[in-house]
Amino acid sequence: MAKKNKELKLDDAPLRKKVALLSGDGSWRTHSLPKYQVPSITMNDGPAGLRKPYEGPSPLPEDVQNNTYKATCFPSAALNACSWDPDLMKAFGVAVAEECKERGTNVVLAPGVNIKRNPLGGRNFEYFSEDPYLSGKMAAAFINGCQSEGVGTCIKHFALNEQETRRFTYTAEVDDRALHEIYLKPFEIAIKEANPWMVMASYNRINGVYAAENKYLLKDVLKTDWHYDGVVVSDWGAVNGIVEAHKNGLDLEMPCLCGKDRNTVLYNAIRRGQFKSVDFKNSISRLSRLIHRCSSTEMGKVADYQAHHALAKKMAERSIVLAQNDNILPLHNYDDVCVIGAFAEKPRCQAGGSSHVEAMNERSFLDVINEGRENPVPYEPGYSLGKTTEEAAAALSLDAADLASTHKKVILFLGIPERDESEGFDKETMRLPNDQYNLFDTLYAQNNNIVVVLCSGSPVEIGPITRARAIVITYLYGEAGSEALSDILTGLTNPSGKLAESWPVRYLDVPSATFYPGNNDFSLYKESVFVGYRYYTSTQKKVQFPFGFGLSYTRYTYSDLVVDSKKLEDGKKLKISFTVKNDGGRNGEEIVQLYISPKDPRAYRPKRELKAFKRIALKVEESAVVEFVLSFNDFSYWDRKSGRFVVEYGDYTIEIGASSENIRLSRQVHVMSKFEGESERFILPNYYALSTKRPFALVDDEFDRILGRHYVNDLPNKSRRVTLNSTFKDISDTSVGKSCLKAFKKKASGWSYVTTQEDMERECRIFLNTPIRCIIMGGVSDKKALALVALANHRPLKALHEIIRGKRK
């Protein structure tokens, strides 16, 4: 039904009523004030499709599973970014909005645009890229699509949420250049180009200050410099200091099951002048604007799930990456082919955590390829997705080897089980499970015509698998991904996806490998701006598969580069054009990339930075002229002394490539600028001459300089006093901590998605990584949380006092 856009009467509401709007009404809604024509706003998760909890009576309707409404499970952001297709992301946003409107969701908590700093990041599958420009452009397209349908988006997680280890409490120690050039840039692009209705403040601290109470981040940058007019909401449970958060730029705290506690604290803070009236009014104004934006949207119209399934397939088709091919693909059909690998039967179409969708129409690869066949394609699991004994693993491997020996070609599915890759914890290794490497070796001894399909949320070490005739990277490909994969393997679809992140040869090659995720609550961003390909290209470090790389069943040639001027000055544009031709035997789509490369810069800079890209469709023997326009500011970097983006005069190379390491065309231009950068080569030698051995491991003094202060590399200290920000792991050796873990296990055992021991271990890992203050998300009062802290500090009388009179600041 259509919502009537009534005029809000907030000015008539008393202060206590308005204060209630600054915290949630339960887990997913804002407060309503019916007397003053203020409706509630509903927010739900949605990076890979809508995740809306069912709150109705039993029995459950057919479209509800695990107490969650079914929805289209689209590919994860990690795969979507490999399409390099903003138009596709816009269509994705429209589809998600249509499902939101059916379910009465006003704002979808997506997209996530944090940078893939390290392959072990537990939430990498939920983010687009290691590159800020690509991330920002893909996010902006999704936001524009979703909000064009009257459903708001909430871009997240602002900012530097690049790890899950102690994610509620760690501090990202980062220099200003990396902060602005790498980690804030995707947010800036998306906010300026699409204006999401909400921005979610992350759990972590930035240079010691919690994101949800970070004045520089929320007030100075977001609201003042970027002129953002929407609502800043906390990540669920991210608020540390209630008054500090709201006076420094937070507008809405979520969730809130203890509303009276919050209202009293904020009301008293306003009356005492701790929370200034101007800041309070600003938050109310932003919330009012959000309500207006949501209030005219027609809700209740049934979404077209069949069309959305087709879109999910199209997204996977355009994104799946052919990373290696020794003339074995396409297969054309599945005759004399066998399939091995448990993921063929139980696909990894998504990962665990808040982005998990109850898929409307998920299909396995075996279901797809056997549809209509009289004799199913032979299959063996080859390995177990759960824990198993060495004897059982060996038996599975031998059965698979027997099958491989009797067929000409093998399609082998390998990947990371969901138990090892989920929100809430970081991965422990970049390697696949050992039994999968062993399985490949065993199969290769019998049959070397192997096509490997890699299913994971982030890069893995390939190792011996490089001997495969072909490697196809699917990431987490959504409910229709198996259909898309089958069409690619058989040649019905020409693969065109290109990697949105670098795939290192081994984990120790990663620039942050030796100091990620940090000691205790300190995460050091020593690599500064040298993230991903910015490091690998600058050092000429060999990678397994480079950023921007992907193969096709056809071939493209680049020619005729034209740059309309040899010089560029402030206020002018640089027009670039070149020709791309499909010289192969199949119709296809190519993704062309434009990088800039500074020549002898005075400030340390990466060798190559992405500044533009375009996806083009070409028929056989067809040519197309591709045009790009660069502005003066595209050549800028952040100058920490002046605190702004600047453009250094000098020579730059315009590079046109098929990947970050496959530059096809180049042309030098001179940028005219009054700014002359200051060389710091003698005081920052390691940032000017990067090492490929233990990168950034020994730059402590230099890191101090670019950070602008001496950093503290804190080590775990068992004698430290327990606080609300201590995790349950920190108190796991106390009697009260053991009781909490026991109670959690009992509660988790009743959850529908906890069915195995591996499931329980995963949930316990997440629980132990959570600070004590977050138990309020389960409805526990502030007083009880404070009492728990006192008991963990072995102060029972203090615990009694907290139960009676405790107040959280």
C-alpha cells in the first residue's frame, strides 16, 4: 500500500519524545511518534540480497526459512566487482529495492565498500575491491539503482573496518595519506555521486578514537567537507560512549532493546549542556529528512523473483573469472567428463554472517548439468566439508581418483568451507584445506586434464593447482551461479570477468602479512598507500593473478592511442581515445582500464593507480573507439602537511591496460601545477624504495613520521582491568566468563542454522571475539553488563552496586 506523505509535527513534540528518535526501537526499526505523524523506519541487511527476519506467528509461511524471509541470493560483492559493470550494479540495486518494498523494508544496509587490505580479512567477500576508485564507482551505481525505487541505502562500514579480529575494539593506526587516498576515497566517491540516505559508522577505532564518536570522521570530513545530508547510524552494537557518540556526529544508535536507559542518558546530557542543542537539532533534522525520503514509497508490491534469478545469473556470467586456460575450455558438452568436489553438490553461493540470505531458488552445479540428462554426469565428493579423519579423507580421495582415471576430463571444485570464512573472525590462513591439495595431486597422477573451479570469498594460495589445464574463479556466486558457470564451461557464455583484487602467490607476499591483524587492540597500517596492486606493481613483485586480470575465449587488440594535449593545467580536461578490436573467433566483452603513472615524483607514490575503466561488447572482427576524460584532480595525492589533495607538477604516463600488469598503450603528458612536492627520500627511504622481502616490517621510525606521532604497539596484558570493551575471550579464564560461554552455547544450540559441531565452533569464535558491552544487543540491561564487568574483576560488592545503581556513560 502507498504511504501517505504526512507532514511531520516534530516541533510540537516534547524533548523526551524527540530524544527517543536517536536510538532504535528494538533491532531493526526507529521509534515512531504517532501523535506527531512520525512513522518508524525499518532497516534490514542486504549486501547480497535482502535478509529480513520473520516476526509473525507460527506456523511459518512457505516463504520463510530459519525465521527469515526467502529472497534472491545474488552474488557477493567480491564477485560482483569482477564485472566492472556499474550498469549491472544499478540493476542489482533496483532488484533489491523491489524485494525490500514487498517486505516493508525502508533502508537496506548495503553496500559495503571497505578496502581489501589483506586476503585473510574475514569479511572480504562482502567488499568490492582493493582499489578505492573501482569500489566507489560500483557502490555509487548500486545506491543510485536502489534509491531510484524509493528504498534507501546505508553505505558501510565508515571506516577502516578491514579486519574481524577484535573488530569492536581495535584501533586502525593509519597515516593521513592512506586514510584519504585509500580508505575514505570509496566512501567519498559514492557519497558525492549517489548520496546514500544513511552512512554506517564502523565498530573499530581510528587512531585511537571510536568511529561512532570520531568527530574528525563524522563531523569534519563527512558532514562538513563532503556536505553529507543523510543519517549517520552506528553499526549494530558499535556505540562505546553514548553521549560522546551523539555529540560528535552520530545521529542514530542501533540496535536498542534498553530504550529507557538511552533516553535518560541523552536527555540528561542535553539538559546539562554535555550534548549541545545545535547538535541535537542537527540529528533530528537528518532523521526527519530520512523519514520524508522513505514516506512516499509504495510498499507491498510483489517482486518478480524469476526476473531477479535471471539477473543473478547474468551478474555471475559477467563476473566469473577465467584465470587460466590451456586450450581445454570451452568443453562444449559434458560427455566423457566427470565432476569431483563437494562444492559441486553443496555450492558456496554465499558466506555466513549478516549478509547471509535464505535463497529463493538455489541450484547446485550437479542439479544444473544433469537437468534433462538420461544418465547423470559421474560425480565423487573427493573431500568432506566437515571435519573428518585422515582415513576417511584418504578413502574419499581414492574413490575420486578411480573416477578420474576412467574419464577424459575432470571438473574439480575446490574452495574454502563456510566454517572457515564468515563474518565475525578472520581467516587463519590463505591456504585451502590440506586434503584438497592432496586430492589434486592424487587426481593429477591419474588424469592431467583438470579444470579447477575455485569457490571462496577471497584469494587462496594456488600452489600445485597451477598445473591444472584451466582455473575458473567463482568467488561466492549466488543462487544462479551454477547455471552461469555451466554456460561458461560449455562456451554458451564467453567469460569476461576480471579480478578486482590481486591474487598473491603466497601469503607472505602480502605487504601487511607480518603485522596483520595486529597485536591485541592495535592494527598498524604500516604499508600506507601501498595496498594490493599499488605495492605489487611498484616492487615488480610476482603475483599469481594480477588486479584487473581475466581471460576470454576470444582475443582483443589495442591501438591508435590519442591524447588531445601534451599538457594539462588546473581547470582543464584531458581527452583520451583508443581503439579496441575483437580479433578472435567469438563475440565477447572486454574491460579496458586506464592508469596513471607519475615519473620521478617528489612525494612517494605507487607506480600505477587506476583512474578510469569501461566495459565494451564487441562482435567478431568488430572495433570500437573508447574514450576517457581525465580531470586535473585525477592526478592528485593527499599532502599531509597542508591537509588537502594536491597536484604535483611534472610528467605522468597515461597507461591503457588489459590489467594492472598488462599495459598495451601509453603516452606521456606534462601536468602544469604551482605545487611542488617536498621530497622525503632521506627520512623515508623504505617508502621510496620498497622492499619485496618482509615489506614494511622494519619501518617503525618511518611509520612514526608519516603517522605524525609515536604509535603504541600494545601487547596483550593479562593483568589489565576488565572493562565493557573487554571481549569474552579476555575473561574466558574467569568463572563468570566460563558461565557466559556455557550460557551462549546453550542458546546457540537452539538456533536453526547451528546443526553441526563445526557450526557451534564458528559461533563460539564470533562470541569470544565480542566485547561485553555488546550483550545489550540481546536485551541485557546496562546495569547487568556493568555487573558482569565487576564480577570479571573479582569485585562482587561492586557488581551488586551496579545492579542497583549502575549507569553507562
